[in-house]
Amino acid sequence: MPTLERLRPGHEAALLAFERANRAYFARTVSDRGEAYFTGFAARHRALLAEQAAGVCHFHVVLDDRGEIVGRVNLMDVAAGSAELGYRIGEHAAGRGLATAMVGEICGLARAAYGLSALTARTTADHTASRTVLERNGFTVTGNITVAGRPGVHYRRHLSPDTGRP
């Protein structure tokens, strides 16, 4: 069964490999991170860990049964009891409900471990899979936005004090 694990220094090489292996797949639905992301990955990883240590963000990797990274689920820009959710599941693990399960798990962690009371998320309007993941996890549409120059949708979810469920 896949698990969610908080980002740590030891994830660097495997996370870089995951991002490289899935670069073209991710670029089909979200903006490409650009070559600088990959060439400067070590510094970027250290910066993420520093943000996490400061409590500004909470980064997680999704590990499969063999302990290999198959996805990421992050809570970014933590402020005033809220954070923005971001997630990506690799091509070989996609389409099996993993994103829905891991977003559900992070909602519980957001409330129980990080003390958050609400999460926001955004996606392009035509990214049906991402919209489905959010809606299955109790996120509701709060408005239309632009995401990387494309029509998008903004979501919000309030977390109950006991379980993180809506």
C-alpha cells in the first residue's frame, strides 16, 4: 500500500529521478519546470527543506510498496491556518485512485499534524482528473482563475477539527 512520507534530505536523488522520468508526462497538463529546475535540483531541494523547517511549507513524497517515489503531495504557503495544496502522481502510478487517496490523507495530516483549518487548490479548467480528485476530497469551487495563461478553477476546503474531513 502506498504511503505518504515527509520530505527529507535522503529523498533528493530519488526525487530528482522521479521528476526527470515524468517530465514529459507532467508537461502535458502543467507548465514544464524548465531545465534550470533539474540542473539546480540540489540547491532547490535544500531550499524546500529550509522552507519546511521554517513551517512555511510541508512537502511529502508518495512511496509505493517497494519504497520508490511515485508522487508528491505538498502544502505550500502556510499562513493564518491555511495552505495551498499541490500534488502530482507519476505516469506509471496514475489512474488507480492514488491521487484521491493521498490528497485525502494529506487533508487529515493538514489538520491533525499541522493545525490547519482550510486548504486551497487550483487547476486548469480542462484538467478533469485533477478536478475530480479535489471534488472527491470535499473541495468546492470558489471561482475561476488563470493558471499558466489558461482558464483555471480555484478550490477551497474547510477542515473539521477532529479528522480533517469536510
